[in-house]
Amino acid sequence: EIFHNLSELTKLDLSGNNFQSLNSSVFNRLNKLLELHLDNNDITFLPSEIFHNLSELAILDLSRNHLKSLNSSLFNGLNKLLELHMGNNDITILPSEIFHNCPKLTVLDLTHNKLQSLNSSLFNRLNELLELHLDYNDITFLPSEIFHNFPKLTVLDLSHNKLQSLNSPLFNGLNELLELHLDSNNITLLPSEMFHNFPKLTLLDLSHNKLQSLNLFLFNRLNELLELHLDNNNINSIPLT
């Protein structure tokens, strides 16, 4: 294989080519690789064991390909992975255990895919995650416990989906969150305690939804909030008492 003698390689950039597929053993000897860029290709399928020897990998970019589905063991062995970029693909579903062997992940980008739903245990072991980007998908529903294992999360982007309602415990435990993007959904109503667990939130975007009214106590505990976007809704009055 072409890379088998490059045992000291730390960065490999194969982005912007015309790859449609890759051999399962192509990266087998790259034990010291820290960054792998495969973005902007035409990849439709990845063999389940293709990354299994990349134990030092910190950054993996698979964005802007044509991936539709991923094997549940694809990321096994990537124990040091910090950033995983999979935006701008055609992914419709994610196996519930696909991220369970990436305990150090800090950035997960799934923007611009075709996800409609997410398994409640999908993110269970991502305790170090700082940023989660799920914008520009087709998500209609979120399990109430899906974000409960994110003690360090600072940015959550759920904008440009098809959410209509949100369960009040959905964001429980996100005590470090700074930015919450919920704009460009179909949200009609927000429970009064929806945002009561965000002591550090500085930006909340609820624009471009279908909100008609706001509960008087909705923003009661957002003492650090700097930006609040409520434009382009159907709100007809602001509660005062």
C-alpha cells in the first residue's frame, strides 16, 4: 500500500479529490497520525475497520461527501479523537453505539445531513463534548434524556430542523452551555421551565419559529444572557405580570 512506509506521518490531507471508496487497509500503518482529512470527495461508503489502527488520531474530517450510513464499529479504537466532522453528507440514521468509543471527543459536527431522529443513548459517553452541531437536518423529535451526559457542553445548535415541541427536561444538566440555537424550526410552544438550568447562557436564538405566546417565567433564570432572538415568530403580546 502507498502509505505503508510513512510510519512517522502525523497529518494526511486527501480532501478535494474524487475518491468514491477506500480500501479497508489503506491507513493500517499510520499509527502516529493525528489528523486525517477526507472532506470534499465523493465517498459513499467506508469499510468498518478503516480507522481501527489510528489510535493517536485527534481530528477526522469526513464532511462534504455522499455518506448515507455508517457502520456501528467505524470509530472503534479512536480513543483520542477530539474533533469529528461529518457535515454535508446524506446520513439518515446513526447507530446508537457509533460514538461510544470516542470518550475524548470535544467537537461533533453533523450539520447538513438528513437525520430525522436520534437514539436516546447516541451521545451517552461523550462527557468531554464542548460543541454539538445538529443544524440543517430533518429532526422532528428529541428524546428527553438525549443531552443529559454533557456536563461541559458550551454550544448546542439545533437550528434549521423540523422541531415542533420540546420536552421540559430536555436541557437538564447543561450547566456550562453558552449558546443555544433553536432558530428556524416549527416550535409553537415552550414550557415555562424550559430554560431554567442555564446559569451561564449568553445567547439564545428562537427566531423563525411559530411561537404565539411566551410564559412570563420562561427567561427567569437567564441572568447572564446577552443576546435573545425572537424575531420572525407569531408572538402577539409580551407578558408583563
